[in-house]
Amino acid sequence: MNAPKLASPPVLQLERVTRHRAGRLAVRNLSLDLQVGQVLGLLGVNGAGKSTTLAMMVGALRPDSGSIRLLGQDFSEHPELARLAIGWLPEGAPLWPELTVREHLDAHGSLRGLTGRHLNTARDAVIEPLELQNLSRRLAGVLSQGQRQRLGLACALLHRPALLVLDEPANALDPVQVVALRSLLRERAANGTTVILSTHQLADVTAVCDRVAILHEGTLRHDAPLPVDQHAALEKTFFDIAMAGRTQAA
């Protein structure tokens, strides 16, 4: 008889994570597990704790208490995992203004162990769908906001990370580019990348995500699968949670 197959650990696991910022409780007792190929939409009004949560997920902030594990390894013991296994797009897509588009991609690739033909292949795989073909020699400092956003996305996607964390990825993109981004994220998820998408655009969540989590005042108020064609139901759930908090504060 064959031995039973052991279940793989979650790609990302947060256990009872709490974090204070600027003297206030930003995230309270948060627990989440994300599996291979899952696409999570992270929602919440401004100040709900989304940015703090994302920063902890990628290792930019440490929790005050609780633990975070990436691919079964504790972040605090293996900080190098974030560089190799995570693709991270912060809101605003911060770039080096003195580097060209190609130099950005080459730098991000080399930091993640990509060289030679592997780097060329990875670069080609992101340049075309993000419409960067004609911008390779242009300095980041002179790019438009939409072009900067596409370059930031390309850098995050370049090394085909196990975990892709995106904060408002559709900012400054035109409708055609938004559709292309959604298609690219679905393709990556189908090939095993786990995606966390933080956005204020509910349409992006319903178009791409198979699960949604809603934060409010640092607390996880909703975490459930997202069936296809459930935009109206999600809109109502989000509105009810947001308005309940405002009513209590009034």
C-alpha cells in the first residue's frame, strides 16, 4: 500500500498577527492561510489595516506578536525568502529615476538569481503583455504614471514568484491594460502563483479573485470563497461592513 501523500504547507500563513503603527493598533489578531494558485482579494476602507498587512506579508514590517510563515518557513528565521519567493508591487510603484526600463528589469532579475538566457526569457515574458517593448531605453524618471505602474508590475512578475503581492495594481492603467493585467494574473495563478490583490476596485476582485477577505479597523471581518458572477453580493457585503463601522463611530 502506498503511503498517504502529505499535504503541502500553505504558501503564506499568518497566525494571530498583531501590529501597532504610529501609536495605534493597525492590525489585530489576524490569521490567514493561502494555498498554491489561490487569488485573494484584500478589501477595506482607508485605514482598515490593508497596507500594514501587506507590508508584514512581504517582510517589510515585523508583527508585534504572532507569526508569519512563507512556504513553511518562519519569516523571522529566513528573511531571504521574501527576496526570492515574493513579487511585491507597493502602491505608487517606487522606481529608481536614473535607471532605464531595461536596467530596472535586469537589476530586479539579478537580485533574484536570474542571469543570461534565463533573465532574457523572463524579461520577454513580461515586456509584451505590459506594453513595455518600446520603452526599454527610457529612464524611469521620465515615464508617465501609467508607464511607471506597468514597469513596477513587470518587476514584481519577472522572476515568477511563488507569491505575488499587489497593492492597487490597476492604478493609472487604461481599460485595455486593465483587461490585459487581469488575464496575466489569471494565467499566473493557473500556473501555481498565489496572488494577493489589494484594491478599491471591486470589479478587479470579481474578475480575478477566487477568495475575498475584508479588513475593518484592523480586524478580519469577512473571509470566504468568491463564486463567479458575485459582484453584487460582494458589493453589498463590503458596504454593510464599512457602514456598520461608521455607524458605531458616529
